[in-house]
Amino acid sequence: MRKTIKIAATFAGAALLSTAAQAADLPYKAGPQYEPVPAFSWTGLYAGGHIGFGSGRDRLSDPTAPGSASITTKGFLGGGQIGYNLQAGTWVFGIEADISGSDIDGTAIIPDGAGSASSGTSKIRWTSLVTGRIGYALGPWLPYVKGGVAFAGTQLSGIDFSTGDSYSVNKSRTGWTVGAGLEYALAGPWTIRLQYDYVHFGSKTLDVVDSTGTAFQVTSRPHIHQVKLGVNYLF
């Protein structure tokens, strides 16, 4: 009996060894391979467009007279932008230039201190901002702050109510800007963003000649708030 059990055990062990050897000779079939999903990178050149709204104030005064007026301005704007980002870890550093055409304007009555008055109209025809920005990437979200130099094409015009004399002068202005925004990466290379800019051009006295050839001066101090909704394509 013991001899029979011993012989059976020997045959069983040999069969297991033979099965293991055959299994080792079978070709190995690898499981499905999954490529890791690459993280979105903000690095690169981008360009896009924007629309928005602007509002602000301009204080007009005659440096030789006591009268002045604070003009409330508002209107729509639209344009384009181009820039470059460099991402280092979660920090994003960039530079951007934009230009916007606008119809931001307003009119007010300006007393001259001698019992008469005139109307004054201030208009921002276009603005251009050249700014640096710093952002912090949170997945597809990019909150950022920005600041830099601002340029604008302004127009001042008016009419003297007592004489009917009118004037109009166009002038380029240089100032500064600060702002903040939030950008979101959509599918593919597209992003969308909402941005706020505060733009100030300081005080400047302009030489004006009215419709009768009379020369005088007007001091202007405009500032505006811009809110822009934009879309960008990251190359």
C-alpha cells in the first residue's frame, strides 16, 4: 500500500513539473497599455480677441480760470491681444500687448467763472496696454495679476454757449495700468478669460485753438476701468 502511494505521488509530481514547464514555454500576452494624460502647460505664444466695457472720469479745467467739470465716461470696446507665457512649476510668467477700439465718452457743462459756460466732451478712441503678468496654475485655471504701461488716443471737444465758438483736439496719451484676471483652459489649445484693468493717464494741459482761431488751454485728467471677456489660441 505504501509502495502504491509512493508511486502515485511520484507520477503526480512529474505531471505538475511537466505542466509548469509547458506553461513557461507559452508566449506572454501583455495587458493593455495606457498612456499618461499630459498636464496642460501654459508655456508658449498665444493670440486672441476680446470685447468689453469701459467707464471712468475725466476732469476738464482751464488753467487760467477757476471753472472745472468732472465728466463721467462710459462705452464699449473691442480688440485683440498677443503674448507669451513661460510656466515654471505652478507659476506662470508672461508678457502681453493688446489694443482696443472704443467709444468711451461723456459730456459735461463747464462754468467759466464769469457767468458763462461751455460744454466739454471727453472721448477715449482707443487704448493699448503693454503689461507683464504673474499667474498661479490650478489645473486648467489660471488666476493672475498684471501691470505695465498704457497708451490711448483721446479727443476733447466743446462749444462756448455764449459765443458759439467750438473746438476739437486729438491727443495721444501715455499712462500706467494695473489689473487682474482669471483664465481657463478649454479643450485643445483654446482658453477663455475674464479680465479687469484700471488705466490712468495723469494730468496734462493741452493747447487748443477754437473755430475763430483763438488759442487757449484745457487741462485733462482721464482714468478708466475696463472689463474684458477674451478668448486665446495657444500655439
